Amino acid sequence: MIYASPVSNDLPGLLARLTVALPPGRLVRGDHGDDEEPALWVSDEPATPDVWRTLQAEHPGSGLYPLLLDTLWNDTHRPWDEGELWPATMSAPGDHDPDVVLRQWWASYARRTEAATTPFTRRWPGLAAPGDVSTDPDRLAARCAGELLRINPKQRIGLVAAARGSDALAACGWQGPGNHENDTGVIAAVVRSWEDRFGVRVIGLGYADLDVSVAAAPSRHADAMRIAAEHFAFCPDNVLQGSGRLIRYAHDLVDAEIWHFWWD
């Protein structure tokens, strides 16, 4: 669910007014110290699909956006238990034009890897056209969250005071894309555009991973190519450390209901 206007950033207050029971958990503050407002609430134990669906359904009234939280593969305390979060340093997603942002990233990476970006090479192809949202985005997100939990049942649940999933990325101070972009507000601006154009919903975060559901996935390779170009600019590692070519990467986007991103 996406709000038209911001919600309160009073996370403790929103939690106190929540009308459904939460599993055991705690508030986590960012690296700025104890004086900083809590960045998010994190459960102590792994999430279940039912809990995620319940909290997702409550979001329009609660203002608390649910996330599945994974950890660093060799340290299950990072980043959430260690508070490796910097909400105070993130800009507002609405302050950035996604086309400008993606164009700048494309210019930086495409000139070094022209073979990977064929047929576009150095020329930024522009934003992909909006998709046909024929599936309810929130219902699909709930189903995809269940699938991600089936694959990785150790994921916990987090709650962030945010109007939409893209806002939650910056609001909690997540630093996952830090080797590509230090300001997660800029990353969130692109995700916000995908929410609007493709019915995307943010489902889960890892140490440097992002999972979103896609209600308007491309059904043709030609349409997927334009989206693949956006993915390359947004997360070059998806292509360069995967298939190596946009043309091959785009095949995996056709009818894909989940987009996964990983920054090295």
C-alpha cells in the first residue's frame, strides 16, 4: 500500500498505537548513537508469512511498513543488530529525478563496459514505459514475501515508519548500495519510480541486497531490454557479475515477479 502523503516518523508512537500483536522484538538505533531516533523495529525471531501479511494489511492505518530482513552471510548480527544504519544522512527520495539519476549512473558505467550494454552502448535509452498492472501489487507482494521466506526462512521482520517501501529504504538508513551510491535516498527515488510505473513493492532487505515484487513485469524481451538498462544503471553488479550482457539479463526479466539486486 502507498500513501499519498507522509506518515509520522515517531516510530515508538506508531508501535504503541498498533492494533495487532507483535512478536518479541526491539527498537534499533543507527550508528549516530543513543540520542538518535530509532531507525526501525526488528523482531527477535524469524518472520512467518502470516505475520508479514498481517502487518502489510495494517500499514494503511499503522504507517509502519513491513520488511523481511536478511543479514550478512557470515555475521548474522549485521547490519540490523549492530545498528549499521544512517538515517540522518539520507536525503528525501522525492528530491531526486529518477531519469536524471539513472542517466548519470549510466554515463559512469556504460563508458567502461560498452560490450555489456549492447545495443545501447554509451547512449542512455531513457526510462522504460510504464507496465500494465493487471495484478493487485499488494496481494502479489504478500505472495512473493511468502516465497522468499520459503527460500530463506531465517529472515526476520522489520517495521519502518514510512508511507511506502521506497521511503522505508532511506528512512531506516539502510546502507546496502554504499559501494555504488552512499545516499540511499537517491536509490529510493528510482524504486519509487518503479512503484509508480511497474507496481513494484519493496519486500526485503539484506546487508547489500534488495528484493521487490513486480506487478507489471515485462512480457516481451523488447520491453525487458529497457528495464534491463535501468537495472544496469541502478545496480551494475546484477549484470556485470551475472550474465555479463544486458541482452541475456533481459531474458530473466520477462514475466519475473521478483527483482533481486545485490551490490558487491
